[in-house]
Amino acid sequence: MEFKDLKGIGQPARNALAAAGYCHLEELVGVTEAELKKLHGLGPKALRVLREELASRGLGLARSEGDSAV
């Protein structure tokens, strides 16, 4: 799924993802939330939407070293 088709994230978040080289939702598998938080324009709401959309497809972001196994 292309980010332009994803409801709930704004243009600044789409621009931040594109500038980082991400064009499709599936490309975020293997990327940590910490990495995404570093992108200027990608806020908490966009992160939540991305996590939820990935989860709905049985996918998810990579775990950071500091993440607990909860």
C-alpha cells in the first residue's frame, strides 16, 4: 500500500517517509519505531496509524533493543 492511499496520516508525515526512501507500507517492516520517530514531520498520530495498518496485515515494526517482550 502506498502512503498516499493511507488514511489518517498527513502530508508532512508522507513527505518525511518519502524523504527517508519509504514509498510503501510494507517497506516499514524491519524499521524500528525509534528510527521513524527521528523523521521530521512524523508524529505520534502517524506512528499509531502506521502500527495499526501494519498490524491489520499481520505485519509490524522491528523491535528496538530496549523493547520489552510484553
